Amino acid sequence: MRLTYLLTCAAVLAPLPAAAQPGSPAGPVPVERLAARRAALFEALGDGAAVLRAADVKDIEGDYPQDSDFREDNDFFYLTGVEAPGAWLVLVARRTGDDRAVLFLPTRSAAAQRYLGPVLGPGPEASALTGIAETHAADSLDALLPGLLLGRPTLWVKRGPRSAAWSFVRETLEGRRGDVELADLRPQLAALRLVKDADELARLRRAIAVTGSGQAAGARAIRPGAWEYEVEAEVEAAFRRGGAERLGFPSIIGAGPNSTVLHYDKSRRRMAAGELVVVDVGAEYGYYSADVTRTWPVSGRFTPRQRRLYELVLGAQEAAIAAVRPGVTVAELNRVAREWFRAHSGDACGTESCGRYFVHGLSHWLGMDVHDVGNYATPLASGMVLTIEPGLYLPEEGLGIRIEDDVLVTADGREVLSAAIPREPAAVERAMRARVP
């Protein structure tokens, strides 16, 4: 970590009356965490520079925003901690250690603030929130960027057809492309975001706890004759009561035949006695998303057939969780779960292993995105968070089962962050007995 940069950040810390996310239950990201993240990225950039752009406000006439007309770009928020439509971040790295971070923010407009509320502009307030001493008006970026990039052999930008930063940089460098190599910044940021710091883990823990409240509320609404959308309403109301500002992803509430559809999110079916309902949901808290799936018996108890298959899925999950530790890969965990099905299926699925009904991957990274960024060939390391979610889907029986938990890799193994949410068959049935009459 570059000492010069951290000292610069510390110099701008000051008491601040406003939060980086005004009114957010999660509160601001500690400035020292933001500084450490930028310092780690500077190390990765060598003698290069990086340009990141904030997200845009959605057009309520054409984009149909459901939760809000604005959600900050994950990488921009990760490095700055602020929500700032139209902002830019420029990072100029030098191997000598005198790195330079420059934040460009739109100037405050009375008309814009009438629609959007208070807007963060350049100046001491922005410096105190972000730990970035140098701030400018966004409309000065055109004039200042060429000078900031002078002598940088590599310019890192998030590549992509919809990347405003990529398009802008290409236009800005037109005519001098031979002097600067353009490189994709996304892999560098993904590698950094794989390992969560203390603030990220605190946000994830809260998102998971809120998601547990949503699972409990949804379970209380499950009964023969209820509609999937009624369960969804209870789940998402609990999210909001718990301080979640958004869904991590559209809620999946699938009963009977819909339980076998992996990403079913229409919630239009009425539940019938004897069915199972898969509830795959996640609250987003402070820009971090949970992802927890539970399978509930609509009538309150599993049938013998359902319980046998449920325990098979649970066994595969527990075997995979027990294998989580530093150095293991996601592919190895997937093999553990599939081997469990091969070894323990018996005649539950005829003469073949039930593993043929496990039709998706076992795990994905979890963080700011529900399917978070990162290379899946990366060996697990302390601070990474991933899901473990085996399932069986038998369309011919209208029977789907998925059990998903969020797991933190620790120095000597793992911690199941969602362990408080019932998943043992007896515990699931006890939770169902708490339903509203």
C-alpha cells in the first residue's frame, strides 16, 4: 500500500455533517477503506492511469426504473463511496508512489437539485467524503484530462459497447493513440473486489440478515390457495423494513412446476396443497446483495418423497460447504457436490444418479452484484464470499428443490453467513408452523 497516497487521503479527513449516501441506512463507507482500495488499484496500474465514470440517472419516461432512477456504478462507488451522477474519477499511478487521484463532479444546479435533491459538487465536502484531495468541476475534464495522462504509457478504462468512459477516452485520445495503450480495467477491479474488506463484510452480513427476515415473512404467507405474488409481497416488505434500499435481483418465488424453472420471476401462480415452493431472494443493503434460497412445503410438511430428495440436496450442500477453505477452487467444490449425488442417490431417481437433475453450477461470487465479478479459476482466499447452492429439478414431477447459502472464506475454513435461516428439514417445518392462520 502506498504510504504517500494514504497520507494525502488522511490530510483531507474532517468532520462532515452530510453522508455520502444521504439518508441511507448503511451510512457512508469509511474513508480509510476507500483510500486502501484506491491504493491497491494504484499498485495494479503500475505507471498507468485509469478513468472511471459514474452512472447516469435513468429516464423515467423511457427506462422504467422500479426502485430508483439512479444506482451508482459499482466500481465507481467501490472507489469513491459517493453517489454522483455524471461524475468522473481519474487515477494517475506512478511507481515512485506519488499517485494522484482526481475527482470530477458536476457543478450544483438549482434546477437539478429541485428534481434530485442535494447534489455533491466539487470542493471540501467531496474531499472529506472520499479522501480525494483534488476535485474539479466535471465540465473541466476535457481540458484537464490530456495533461493528467501525459507520460502514462497505459490508460485503463472499462471496455464495452455501453461504456461512456471508453467512448469518451477514445475520442479524447484521437490522433495520439500511438502514444498510449488502451487496456481494459475490468479484470483489475474484479480481482480487487473478490476479497472483501471489513466494511463490505458488514454490509453483506446486514443484507443477509435482512434477507433472513424476508424468508421468514414469506414462509408465514405460504399455504394452499395463496398466490406466489402474495409471498413475494411479504418478502420484499420485510426487506424494506430492514433497511434494504433495493432488491439484489428480481425475487424468484416458484411453486409446483415453477419450482423447476431456475429463474422464474413472474409470481403469477396459485399454490396447491402438497407442492414445494422455491424462494430465491436477496436484499441489497448499502450496495451489497445477499442471495439465499429456501424450499418450503406448501402444506407445512414434506412428503416422504420430497424429504428424501431434500435431504439429498442438503447433504450435497453440506459436503461442499465443508470443503470450502483457502486454496480450493469453485470447480473443485462443484465436483464435491456432484460426487455426493453419485454416491448417495440410491434409487431415488431410478437407476441413475440424481445428479442428472442438478442442472446448474454450484456457486457464484457474491458482493456488489449478486453474481459478482471475478475469475472463477481463482483459488479461494480469506475474505472471498460465494454461494453454495445445489438443487434438483424434476419437471415431470413438478418438483424443484434448491438450498442456497452465502459463505465467507476464512483463514482456516469458512463461515456460513446465512446459517441462522432454517434449512434442516425439521427446522423448515417448524418455521412453517408459525404461519398466520
